[in-house]
Amino acid sequence: MTTMKITCNGETKEINQGITLISFIKDLDLNPDNVVAECDGTIIKRDKYDTLVLTEGNVLELIRFVGGG
Amino acid sequence: MIKVNEQTVPYQEGTRIKDLVETHKAGADIFIINGFPASPDTLLADGDTCCLIRRGEVPTAGEMESLLVARHTPGLHEVVKKAVVGIMGLGGLGTVVAGALARIGIGKLILADFDVVEPSNLNRQQYTISQLGMKKTNALKENLLQMNPYVAIETFDELLSEESIPEVFDTVDVLAECFDDPAMKAAALSSVLTNMPGIGYVGASGVAGYGDNNSIKTQKIRKNIYIIGDNVSAAEPGQGLMAPRVGIAAHHQANQILRILLEED
């Protein structure tokens, strides 16, 4: 499978082409419901995580929350 | 000129603060000059701000304001009393953030929570036994008005959502995210970044347990947007939420809200 490079929270990551945002988040062992995602400067709505396919050079910022307050 | 309980009066050399009792506050027995307690015999200087108080008496709004002004850094109160702050979630974080802001004389608080006070809340949330079963919005409002009766308070007692947040809090200068549920924390930040450009935002993540005090950090995400906590200490079986550490995070939040209002970002 062909790979590509993206940047996530400042780090370069090599990932498989065609991967969706939700798969990428799950592969990091994070619960997508608890994550705010910004891709190339745009905040991605939660209901788009399943369909957004990452592409070469994307710059992702993920902010993950844990419970308690 | 000097200021005496909100009034500006001419300065006369040689005046001691006790000389103002008869004309400004009969029976006053507590004297504050420029924010600090003073003895009755203290000589006044031109430009001093004086508060005369009768011990045990509830101050009027004007007196309360002058007391707050006197206790704060000059210029701060002018900003704080105009500020509107929204608080989402009135638990261990929200009740403490609200209390700290009420005590510094914030202009208006918008308090939002759908829940009622339960016994399990009392280990960290600023409610009392007599308030069990009350809506949190009403219980907290009651408590805040005991701390400072001159804070304007609005309440919203329905479940918040990503869609409703911009509507409910459309007038705020700063929004405090004090939710328990991590999905709501994420939804709130997403909503604000998308729909409410320009407001301040102070959220929290990682406040459970009794880990190192100094692992609670104030992290800047972008201009006027902050997340407080250690990012990892989730509330989960084996790691409870307790008043001390939640309180540390809540006061980080309150101080950061003040810093945003004062444009110290």
C-alpha cells in the first residue's frame, strides 16, 4: 500500500493513502468524540470525521480531552 | 481630593481617617485606606481612597464596589465590572470559577447546567447539604449572591449542545468550559472556534486524582484560547475527582479569565 506524509501536532507521520480522519484518530488510541480536529487551518465538524480522507501534506492539529470537572 | 466611600471630597491637610466618621459613616469602626486596613488615627494624604465600614453591616452596592476597587489593583475594577463571563457546567470546576469571579466583582455571569445537586457532588462542588435536590443553577446563584450581592446573574438550566452554545452565550467576553463529559468539552471548543471568533475561552482537561500540583498547566492553544490541566488525568474508576486538584485547575481558569479580560494574553 502506498504511503504519504502528513503533519500531526507538529510531527511528521507516514500513513497509508486513503485513510479517513476517524481511522487516523482511532489508530492513535483516541476516542473521536473527545477530540477537536483542525485540518489545514479549518475546524472539522465531528460528523465529517468519518468521510474526510486525509491527503499528502495535510497539517492536522488534534486536541484531545479527558473527562472530569 | 480624596475618595470616601465612593464620594470625591476635597483634601484637607491634617485630616485623620477617624475625622470622616461623623460626616460620611456614623458608627464606622473599620477603616481601609488604598486597599489596606488602617488605624483610626492614620493621617490622610491627597489622592487617598478611603472606605469606612460599620462592622457587621451589609454594604450598599456603592460601598461594596469601593471596597472591591480598594482591594484590587488600580484600574482593574473598571474592566472587571463591565465583563460578562459564561460558565458551562456547574460542578467542581464551574462552582469554583464562578465563586472566584463573583468575589472580584465581575459584572455578569451566565451560569449553565441541566442537573440538580446530589450528595456525590459535595466532595468537590461548592454546594451545601441544604441544597440537595435543587437545580444547580439556582443553588449556585444563591451562593454567589451571598458572596457578592451585586453580580448580575443569568441562568440556563437545559442541556447545552454544540449548536446552542453560540446562542446561549452570545453576549460573553469569555467562556469557561467546566464540563465533566469529555465529548462536551470537545464539542464546546469546536463550536467556539467555528462560531464565536474573538471571544476568550478557558477550558479544562486532566484534573482528576491527586497528582503533582505543578503538573496542572495553563496551555495556550491560540490567541485568547486556553486549556487548563495535565491533559491525561481522566476521571475514571480508581481515579476520582477531588476538591483540592479540581480546585487548583478551577483557579487557573479563573485567573486566566481575568488575564484575558485585562488583555494580558
